[in-house]
Amino acid sequence: MAGNNSPVICVVIARTRHKMMQAEIEQAAKQGAKMIELRLDFLAKPPDYKRLLANKHCPLIATVRRPADGGRFAGTEEERLMLLRQAVVAGFDWVDLETDIIDRVPRFGKVKRIVSYHNLREVPTNLDEIYKHMCEQDADVVKLSVTAQHPTDNLRVFSYFKDAPKPTIAHCMGDMGICSRVLAGKFGSPFTYGALNKERTVAPGILSFAELKKIYHFEETNPATEVYGVIGDPVGHSLSPLLHNMAFRHHGINAVYIPFRVPRGDLATFLKKFEQLPVRGYSVTLPHKEEAAHLAAWKDEAVELTGAANTLIRSPAGWRAYNTDAQASIDSLEANMLPIADGTQIPISSLTVLILGAGGVARAIAYMLQKRGANLLIANRTGERAQKLAQEVGCRIVDWQARHSVLCDVVINCTSVGMHPNVDESPVHSSFLTLGLTVFDTVYTPETTLLIREAHERGCNFLTGVDMFVRQAALQFKLFTGLDAPLDASFELVRKVLSPVNLGQDDTRI
């Protein structure tokens, strides 16, 4: 491994051809890999160990995984055992052997051994017994790879790091287990696994080497690393980890921010159970914003007004709830409104604003605009929801079919219309976008929606969802740390990731 106590990212390479596996070994070495696992079960032909070991830049693990454990080896068990024995003799530094077959592959020379257990269905009730037995087997590292059915399953695997009789790797597979892969280094795991290319399915929920290295800085985590995260379902494609982890690095803070997938209805249990980590603060996204507000011991004014929280901060008295969406929307609007002739800012109170949508984002924006004295109108495809929000805020509604007849200074899209993958849709007809109108689209995937493109073409002033997203994250970071997030760097990072060149590509762009 690395020769010190720092955790290491083991890069997993799984290709069907020797030539491609060799090329990826070179690629991983250039990217700074300190350890590589070769998934020999992926090879279409029997492994040529001489070719694979010809340019060894770092320790290599030989793995021949059977289908029951998530592998692809199609031969007999005796053929698999023969390949593993040959790999040991050939010159690999490590060999991965499942707990039920490790006794059939004897030690050889200085080759180190991982004894592994994989369960693609669950975290079994008898995992304690399985782990105890594995620790008694002839191995240098014990590896548990099980499947999370609930967020708290991650806490179960974390328990094996405490007072571990042997160096232990333990994580949950699946998108619910991502936090266990990132936090393994904090709890003492000697290494975690990262795919060289995440797009190739190596294991459920596995992160890429680039993500672990450049976003989560896994190899720099230690027991003192503080934990923050974003709660949602789904949450895997959130860009919040990019921004917050970059901001931590900018300020030299030993902290990591990770995604937690928490199904609807499980938030209270999750918050209670994960106190043992502890997590110091959370961003909260759909579908948990209303429940987060309900569970909090203290609420800021925006949460009291909107009934929704997008930020939770731990305190001795319980969770403190904040809504930074509301303030970010006003900050974005004021930062992007065109000044009047004498150079002064147009006051919000003088604006007529049409809000499209009646969901959580619309509610946060509506309350802030109403508080600032704007003349507010709300249109929504479901009229009942528009009526409900208008009554709460104290403003007028416009029938969805009549939205194009409204005379306004600003139109704000708070619907999902135009969001990826429905990028050819717009919530208003292009004829509505007249010179002098300010168009604010809260959608940020993609940043340049059809609405924004047409607003630009017709000479409107416009701002995108990236502006609000970055500003709400910056306000959260301030609540987390008391420090200012690097706004310019945050805008640049998000726009780089969301650019048409990068959108949908592999994560080497990070």
C-alpha cells in the first residue's frame, strides 16, 4: 500500500481484452494510482499474466470473481481456483479470495491475501458471525461488501472498524451505500475501491477514482475529518458535493461532504441514527424539505414562512433549520437585474413578477418577493396548488392558459419544464419574451434551457438556475463553517461540469 497510515484508493480495472486492460493500467498510473485491482473475471480469454504484469507501477490485486459474488467468471470453480493459484505465483502483490475458498489457495512468498465476503441482496443478520470467522482465517485484510436496504445499514458496517482484530474494509453496495465508501478512510479502512471508468458496471454504487480523489479527497481523510452531506432521494447526481468539498479545500478545512440517499418517510430515523457519526450539518433536498422543517428544534424566518428547510445544522439543543433558497433567489435577482438609466438598482418593490409553478422553490421565492413588496402573480398547471400558494402568500393567481397575457417585469420559472432530459420544452411561448423582460429560470440541468436560449435570442435580460444554486450553496457553507464560499470558483466549477461538452460524459472532467 502507500507505506503509511493514510487510506488508499484501489483503482478497479475491468476490461474484456488484455490490450485495453494494459492501456488502463498505464492510464491509472498516470493519474496517480497507488494500488490497482485487475478483475481477471472480465477477460474474454484466459489471463496472460506476463502481459498484465509487464509494466507494474504499483501493487496489483488479482481478483477472479464468480457471478454469485458480482463477478463474470463463466468457468468451473476448479478452473477459477487454478487461475487464482497461478496469479499468486505469477507475481501479483495481492490476491482476493472469498471466505469459503481461501483455505484451498495456500500462501506463496510475500503475496498478501484479502479474504472477502460479498452479499448482493442485503446485510445479513449473521454478519457478526461471518466477520468473526473471516478474522480467524489466513488473510492480511478482511473485506465485507454487502448491500444496503436502508441508510442505517451503513452504520452496521462502520461498526466493524472499531477494535478490528485485522485491517478491515467494509462498505455497502448500491447508491444507498455511497457514504460508506467515502467514509471508510475516516474509520480506518486501509483502502477503498474506485472504478477507473464509472460508466462500466464493476460493482453497484462504486464511485470512480476521479470522484474519490478529486471531489472527496479520500486519501486525505482521517479520524478527525468532519462530516457534512446532502439528504435526498434521488441524490446521486447532486452537484452539492462538488461545491462544498471544493470550498472546504479552498479554506483548508478537514471535512468531507457526501450524498446520503434517504427514502421518503425515513428522515427522522436517519437523523437520529446518524448522530453517532456525527454529521455536523446537512443540505436537504426533495422529498424531505417539509419534514426537515417539522423535525427541527429551531427555525429561521424563511423556514417559518415557507414550511420548508433546505439546511440543517447540529446544535446542543437539536437541529436548527434554515432555508437558503429564499435568500439566494433574491440575491440572484438583485445581482442580475439591469440598472435604470442613472445606474441605480431597480427596487424589488417596483416590480411585477410572474412566478410559474407552485412547488417548494416557488413558495420560497414567492415569500421573499412578497416580503420585499413586489406585485406578485402565480400561475401553475394545477390551479388548486396555485390557489393554495396565493392564499398563503397573499397574492393573485393567473390561470395557466392565460399566462401569456400577463404584463410583467420579471418571469420566474419554478417548474421542471426544460429540465434534462426534456430539454426541448419551455414553460412559455417565445412570443411572450419581449425586450426589457427579465427571465429567471431556476432549472440548472442544463443551465442553458430552451427558455434561456429564446430569452437571449429575443433580447431579454436573463439569469439561469446556476446562479441561484451556487448562491444557496454558498449560504449553506457560511452556516456550516462561518466562512465565505469562493463564489467565482463555484460558478466556474458548476458551469464546467454542466457544459454541453461535459454533460453525460465520464467524470474525468472533474
